[in-house]
Amino acid sequence: MSQKEELGKGIKRRTFLKISGAAVAVAALAGGCAPEEPEEPVEVDPDEEVERVEPVPLAEGSWLPSGCAGCTSWCAKEVYVVDGRAIKVRANARSMVHRGGSCPRSHMALQQVYDPDRVKVPMKRTNPNKGRNEDPGFVPITWDEAAETIAEKLMELREANETHKFLLMRGRYTQLNQILYGRMPAILGSPNNISHSSICAEAEKFGPMYTEGYWNYRDYDIEKTKYVLVWGCDPISSNRQVSHYLNAWGDLLDRAEVAVVDPRLSATASKANEWLPVKPGEDAALALALAHVILAEDLWSREFVGDFQDGTNRFVAGQTVEEDTFNEAHTLGVVKWWNMELKDRTPEWAEEVTSIRAEQIKRVATRLGENAPNVIVWLGGGPAMQVRGGYAAMAVHALNGLLGSVDNEGGSIRGASIPHASVPSSGDFIDEISAEGAGKQKIDQRGYKEFPAMASGNPGSGVVTNRVADGILDEDPYDIKVAFAYWNNFNFSCPEPDRWNQAMAKVPFFVHSVTHASEMTRFADIVLPSTHHGFEQWGYLGQKGNGYTHCWLARPIIDRVWDCKNPETEVVWLIAEKLADRGFSKLLDFCKAITDPETGAEPQNGMEFSEYAIKHRLQPIWDPNAYVSGDRFDGWEDFKASGVWNSDKYQYKTLWDDFGTVSGKFEFYSETLKKALETHAGNHNASVDEILETCKYLARGEYAFIPHYEEPYLWGEVEEYPLVLVDYKSRLNREGRSANCSWYYEIKDIDPGDDKWEDVAKINPADARELGIEDGDRVQLSSPVGQIECKIKLWEGVPPGTISKTFGQGHWAYGRLAAQDFAQAAARGANNNDILPADYERLSGSSAFYAVTRVKIEKV
Amino acid sequence: MPNYVMVIDLHRCTGCGACIIGCKNENNTPEGVFWAHHVYETTGTFPDVKYTYMPTLCNHCDNAPCIDVCPVDPKALFKVEGGMTLHSVEKCIGCRVCENACPYGVIYFNEEEPHGFWRDTSVLIEGVTASPQEVVERVGGTVIPYYNPDRETTYEGIRPANKVEKCTFCDHRLVYGLQPYCNEVCPSGARFLGDLDDPNSDVSRLLDQYPYKRPQEELGTEPRVYYIREYNPKPK
């Protein structure tokens, strides 16, 4: 329904009359300009009916459904389109995940799609030299020339029997990525489809994976909860489902109690009942002390964990417990965990380590226990994405196990699956050359002894995104000759990005499909202008929140601003056609196998291919004959008009009898982790102890299988580098992609402690006095791996001993606002990644962003 | 005629800034001009430190200092039915007296032709990226590609240089029974505009339910923007 039609429904129309002194003048608002002054004010009786002039109608337009992939919240949206122009963005309120809530950064999509610095036509490099300071000399070319060149390079790989030297890198994506990322590399004969996931938060998934067998992010049942302990994330600002939490936070605070663990005063900490400013890297100590109190003070869930046979609590600090005195219910190893680790992790011990007062630890543990099981221990990336963060993630999430809040009302819950169909498997479209190439080791070194990357319990199955740069540079396992990347910018978004500058300079032929000429684009041989996901292309994404999972559909709703194509479908089609021209038709055969589910028609071009592919994948949602679950639709047009599907509401306690772990239980002693680590050790003829040592962990023996304390692994000695860097994400980040939007800078002070049009590093005034630094000083921040320059802000929201800075700025490319000087590759602000070491939580493959380095400050 | 007031529930406010961006979107305001804005403060010392946030906008005062001081006749700032304080670009002489008289700092002056960014004809990469002006020519819109034409139904869509501009409570939307856009885009349900004379309106209900504050009430300006509850939850 158009806005005008909505307005017409039962709304009383009014004009506003100008008031002159006490009198009311009859002056209707005239259209197109300011109110007109009446020639002679006429006094009227307020009760008397006066003739009113209808106001000028608002613009006639339509709210069209779409979606937002500006961050991983993946909200369903509607876009107001007037005369083919997008002018507003709002939530698609049909989503049960976020209902009417739409976060602040969603509106910036308008400034992205109409950004003048978007790449408007395909272009090629004319300067063969590649480097940050080499002008690529880009010149426009046709799509045909671009596709011909790409196909030629791919055919050269086939002819040389080295198809594995093709690398596909995916950044943000829609679920149509199954074509470009999921199938194309395999059909071409490469194992190298590399996602960005391990610079996102893979280590966070490690916690639930090795306790409850769930390699995923959780949903949190905040509508039913009584107590929330947010840990190392900022849900009303930058973590998942931001629109939902913005929407629900006020009611949550009315109904429940909220505490926040974070080494800085986050936006969420400012909207919480209490703040626990944990010392960076000491999250596990705090979690273990909370667990200690929960057990020692009789606060655990009898229903979920079980009880002593005689009902007498034997969890006494410092004392071990006989395992057979305890009847465990839905968990495994609580007594073993107590005996090996928890019995000595008293709040007093933790106070020394974490800087959190023992009394506060006891209070929070008590409040958790009193409100259990309707409590949430909300694990974020903070405690997990540290070099030794895997066990911290387990320790934090294990609290949900002790409190019985897992898969329970008001607790930590999961999402539903989206009932989508797969595209045809690559198996039917692979020849001998492809099969051989696709079987090689991946370029990210996953599965190497020092990179177990154990996603979903399987060693070598997770991605080690940032390691790709080293793989390319060291030619380990081999060199990369042709790379294709889309919707990513690893030369900005990965720690130690200069490695990526060197790596991409080394790749002989690189194609980048992007909306903007980013840092990574600087190294491209061919640049393909990409459509914007929210306005110009087909795509869909699903996400969980509020006890539901939704799936939204985006489609072309405005005229494409420039000559762009959707990399996930249209570009694949184009390359497939050119490969077929050269005698390799497998990719085109695959594309043509995806037909229109309604008519059976084969796609004839890239646009048809896009539409058929999405109809195919979502058929179980829109086709009543293929219905699986959740919302029902009458057909494709009906679903298109709605734009969002919602799952059925989450059902509690369906997992308690079998969590899908090795033991089927919620594991405090992780048989699942034991199996994974032993498999990995076996792959390398090594012991688990050797693997842990290789992966920078201190634990040995059975400690490898329980959540335990590890001293943080920090780069830099405290004597030289006195402050621990606390990196975090701006609430205005559309990941790294909103840095060319003026609204970003105009309200950058919306991040507590930050300033407009600046990129500040914040330190505590007490540290500043000691270091001789003043508010506003320009400084160089150095870590053992690099330096950045920025402005210092003194702020009490930062604990002494730390320095806190948002990620998001520091682009030396991307556009006229993002960079200080695009032509000179000079950055505006500073990229935290330049001082973050390329280190890892290796068991998950995740990059370490938190509690990973110390820094020093020098005035410049 | 309704007696419009706005109520902002600071307990529900999450300090996210959607109102600020939404306002810029709705009213085509240029860079640096904020009809909807904020004030914030960090108090105390670590670890007993507090960050407090308050959204702000024109208070549409009943005793509006901006109207009092406006030197032109008839005045360029004036009250309309409903209680809003509106501004006439046509009558405004750009003397900025109102801007100085406003105790809340919510009147803005355009020193330059607004939206210079979008009038720029420079390109970053010749032949493959556009100039801002080229985008507007291609996409349409007035000066800015995502220009909202609704604004021009009661006020200049984009106000010119050497004039002031300010919040109108989105009078162009109110006439259709729509909330001001800052309220509509608030994801936290923290903002309400309604008729104080209607006992069943949201604003009446909230002002009955909670104690309220108005900004610098002691000045006697009689602001029409009311704040209820506190931004920071209390320790329990």
C-alpha cells in the first residue's frame, strides 16, 4: 500500500493555522513554500468550524520490501521509492525478529547506493606495478571485455592443470552465494572458496560448540528473561540483532536486571544496572569465579545439572568431591570440572586477576542463581576472539549450563533452520581436471598442525581467513595465479593488512567485484562494479532473534544507478558463457540446470538466472506445495509482496535429551572437544599436548577438555608497551563500508566517548597524567607490529591500563570522505588493524582482535 | 485543535542516534545542521562512571525567545495552531538574532549554499566513478539524490544560504496524522508526539504516569518537549 493510501485510512486531515497573538488567523498552509501571511488576520472562535484548505499531498511512492546486510543483524527492510528513487529505509514490521525496529545505520544505505564514488562501469588496470602507492591507472572497459579476459585466465589454469591456483574470496554475502562461493570454485577445479568468517567471530561459536554441540551464534530469549549478563559485546550498538535489542531494551530494563562485562563503558553498559569492567583477557577468570560461587552457594540448576545423592552440597572451596556422590542430569562432568578447576577459582582469587571486586562477583553470581533458569549469560566475541579465547568462550557459555538456562525459557536459545533448497551439487559438473584441483589443500592452511580450525567439531573444516595472505606470500601450499573476490576488503579488515598489500601485489591476476574502489581494489587487474544488495539485486538472508528466525527477500527495486551486476549470479553467468565459448561448458551447464520452478524454463541471461536461482532456493517458503514450516504464502508473488518469512516460535527444552554432543549431554567435560583434538593430533602424529603448545595454549592433559583459566597471550612487554588495546566496533559501521557516508562522521559522537569527524583513541585521565598526554594531543600508537596516528581523548569510561578505540575509520581508499586523500592513498583516521598482530585463536581459526596486543603512545 | 507536545522517555532511549539521521533524511538538512540532536555527559571517575544521553530538538516554546527577538514585521518565526514554532524563509533576513536568543541552541544558520557536497563536480577516478552532481542528474532528486520532496509541502525543501532553519515537529507529516519522522524512526519506542488536551493520548498518559522535566524550565520558555524517566538504569 502506498503511503498516500495508508494516510487515507481513517486519518483526520488538518492544516495548521497561524496564531497572531491570542487570535487565530485563518491561514491555510500553501503548497511548496512557507505559510502565507493572510492579508487581514481574522479572529475566530476556537469552537467555530472554519473552512480549511486541504494540505499539499505528500510524495506518492511505495514501500517496497528489501533487506539489509550492513551488519550481521540481517534485518528485513522496506524502502520508500518515489519515481524510481529510494528516499527512505525502515523495518519490514512483518519480521517477528525485530518487528518495527530499524537501527541508526540502516538509513545510511541511502548514502551508499547513491555514493558518487561507486564504481560505475567495469575497469581494468593499466599500470602493471601493484602496490599501495602505485596508481593502478584504471580505465573503463566493457563487461564483455572484462568477462573475456577473466575466462581467458581461467582457461589458462585449466590448460596448465593447475585449477587449484584459482582463489575465490567472499566477504559479506547473500544466500545466493551458494552459486559463486559454493559451486563455482569446485566446478572450475579449485578447493579455494575462502570466506571472511574467521575475522567475524568464529571463536565465539567455539564456546557453544564444545559445550552444547552448537557451532553457531545464539538467540537470547530476552522477552522472558529475568537477568541478563552481557559479556564482551554491545547488543544495542554493534552485536547481532541490534534493531531487535534497540526495540526491546526499554521493556527489558523494566522487567529484568542487566549487567555488562566489558573492558570499556559500552553503550549497553550505560544502559545496564551494573558494569563489570573486566581486565582485558581475564574473562575466563571471572567466568570461573562465577561458576565457583554458583556451585559453592547452592545456586545451580538441580533440574538441569542434577544434585548430590543425599542433597548435601559438597562444593566447598578448595575441596575435591567424589564423582559418584553426584547424580548428573542433562550435563556431563560438573564434578570433574569442580575438582580440576573450579574449587580454587574463588572470587577473591578472581579479584586479583580481573580487577572486579570479589563482592561484585558474588552479587552477580547470586543474582544469576536467584533468577535461574530464566537468565542469560550472553557470550559475545570479546572473551572469545583472543589468542587463548577458546576456553574463555567455553567458560562463559558453560554458566548457562550450570544455571539451566540453555534451551530454556528466558535463556540461551537457538534459531530455526530456513527451509531453503540447495542448488544442484557440483558433482554433476566436474571433470577430471576439476576433481583433481578441488581435492588439494586450501590456501588458508586450515588443518595444518598450528591451525586446527575445528568448526563443528571437525579439524580443518573452519576457515582461517587472515592466513590466506601468508599462504599467498609463502606459496604454502602453492602459489595463487588467479583470484576473484567480492563484497570484501581484506586489505582493510584483517589484522596486519600490509601483508595483504604484499600478497595481492603478488597475485598475477586479480578480479574485484565491489561497489567502491577499496584498499583491496587497488591491487585489482579487473574491477567489476557490483550492485548494492539492498536496492539493486536479488538476494536473501535469514537470521534469528526474539525466538524466531526470519528470511527476507531483496530484489531490484530501483533502476540500477550504474552499469552494475550481481556478483553472486549475473557475473557467474557471464563468465560461464565465455568459458563455454572456449570449450568449457560445465559452469554454464550448471547455471542452466537451475530452472524457473514455476515454468521449468531455462535461464537465458544473467537476470533470469538470478531470479530463477532465488525462486529455486526459496521454493519451500513460497510454494504452498513445498511448505515446510512457519509463515505460509500463496505463491511467489505473495511472498515477494510480503518480503519476509517467519519461522514458528522457538520451543524450549527440545534438546535436553540430546544436545548433539559426543555424550549427548551439555558438556562441562567436553568429550566433543576431546574427540576433535585427538583427531587433529592423530592427523599430525602428535599428542594433544603438542597441539595445544603449537596453538599457544598452556593447558596440558585433561585440562584440554574443560573450560579453564589461561593467562592472556599479549603481544608486547608491559615495560615498553604500557596499555592494552581495546578494539571495538562503531555503532555506525556497516562493517567497513559506511566510511564514505557523511552521516557517519556527522554523528560519530554517538559512540560513547567519541567525537564528530574524528577518530579518537581514549585513555583514562589518570594514565594520561602519568604519560604526560593531554586531551586532544596527536599521538602515534605503536604495537610490536605497527603504528597508527590519531587524536587522544581522555575519558573516564576507559579503565586505567587500557586504550580504547573504535574500528571503522582509517581508510586510505574507498572514497572521498573515507580517505583523507584518495589519490595519494592517505588515510582519514587510523585503522586499528594496523597495530593488531595477525594472531589467532587457532582451535577455531578465528583472528584475535581482543586482548591481543599492548601499545605505547608517543606525541607527534 | 490539538495541543501538541512531545514526550521523550529516556528510559527507553538507547542513545542510538536514529532520530538524528532520520531527521536529516526527512528534512534534507545539510551537513552540520541538526534539527534533531543530542547532549551527553560522562560523570564520575572510573569505575564509578556514568554516561548519560539526552535527545534534543526545538522545544517549540510557548514563550519562544526566538519569536520575541525576531526583528522583522511580520515575524519570520511564529506560532501556529497546535503549538509549533515555525519559520518563514521568505521573511527571514538571516540576522541570526533568533539563533543567539534560543537558550537551547537548536536554530541553525546556513553560512554557505547547503549541500556543497552534492553540488561538487569532481570525480575520484576519471571515467569510472561519478561526480556528486552527476549522481543527482542521473537519479533525480533536488540537489541531493535521496531528497525527500515531502519537506517542501510546508517549508523550503532545502533552505538557502544566509537563512536560519529549524525543526517544525514535522508539521508536513502532522497534517496527515503521521508522527514526526524522528519519532517514527526511533527503534526504541522512546518518542511520542500527541495532544496534551486529549486525556487518552500517549503523551497525556505518559505525563500522568511519570514525573517529567522540561529543559531549563526556570527560563519560563514553556517548552513543549517533555522528558520522562532516566537514561541510566539504577543499580538493583
